[in-house]
Amino acid sequence: MATANLDSSPPVSSEISPPGTVSVFPHTPCYCEENVYFLSKKLCEDGIATSDGSDLFVIFISNEQKQIPLWHQKASHRADGVILWDYHVICVQKRKESNLPHLVWDLDSNLPCPSPLDKYVAETIRPSFQLFSQFQRIFRIVHAPLFLRYFASDRRHMKDSAGNWVSPPPSYEAIVAEDGTLHNLNEYMDMSSIDVVKTIGADTVDSVLSKKSGVLISESQLEEFFSMIS
């Protein structure tokens, strides 16, 4: 992913998560989709999530213009942490206990990681903040077990026209899907408002649980979607 800072204020990148929480997860700046891929795997391996990842959902955030504002991001040069990403990827963990909040894992955030979903929405997405239409955000929700099977990236999107890296790649090998696919990142990050579901219902949940590329929803539907998962 690439950024566009909104001014030249001093960077804000303080870590306010519990000590050691974020540092145990692999993280390469500007490769959020790969960071979330390995985050999901480690949450399963460490017993923080279910072993099959069925309580995890990978969420791509973008729009047609590839310009989405998010607050409290470490890469920001503003005191409020706002930045324009072309796209961003986070992980939401569904909590089975009704009295516990769903959790957002965002390794690029200055908020505690994980953060309760409602707090993350209020602080990072800020739905009450009026945005111009070109900055309206779309959310692609993908069930983590499907993402871990089918996602692939050869990192071509991180090279310029001359073949040079826009940002240094991770040291590990590129991710290849179980079926041998080498690159399908565009299938996840390309979004159109006309494909956003009109209403959230049981069929929306079923589609997320069965479609490898998930379902597109609006930001106003995000918390409603997770309230409908049993």
C-alpha cells in the first residue's frame, strides 16, 4: 500500500499497545496484506484465535479512487495520525461471548492492538466526520480461512515502471495460494460502490463464509455485519 500525507507536521508513531503485543507479529511497512496474512496465521498458532481461524475476518479498505483517510496511523505526519492510504488491510476477531467486544488487529495503528471494534471505528474510521464522495470508504470482508487458502501476491504492485521497489519487500518468499496462484491481490483491493450490498442479512454472512473474495459493504454496515455472526 502507498500513502499520501496531508501535511508535514512531525511524525507521530508512539506505541500505546501493551508492551510486546505488536512486536511478536511480522511487520513490513507498506505490505499490510502480507502482514495480516501472517498475523492471522500466528493468532491461530498461538491459540489467540481458533485453530482454523474461523473467528477471524480479513478486511480490505479502499475505494474506486484508491484514496481512503484513516486516523491514528503510525505512518502519518500529523498529530491526529490521519493519512490517505490507497488501501489498507486489518483483521477483525469475532468474540463468541456476547459480553465481550469484537477486536480489531491493525499493526499500523497507534491505538492499542487489538482494539475493540466500536472504539476502532470511532477513532480510526470516524464515521461522524463528513467526507467528500471521493474519500468514501468501502470494506471487503473476507473470512480468514478462505483468505489463507487463496490469497497470493508476487508484489508486482510495489514496483515502479522501471522495475524498482517502491518500498523494500519482506525478506521471506512471496505468498503463493494453495492452488498455485501467484498473484491475485487486485481481486481483493479493487472495489466499486455499485457492488456494495444494499442490506446486511443472513445471505451476506453466508456469502462472506463461502466466497474467496468476500463481500463489499459500506462503513455504516461494518458493525452491523459483525452483530449478525453467530
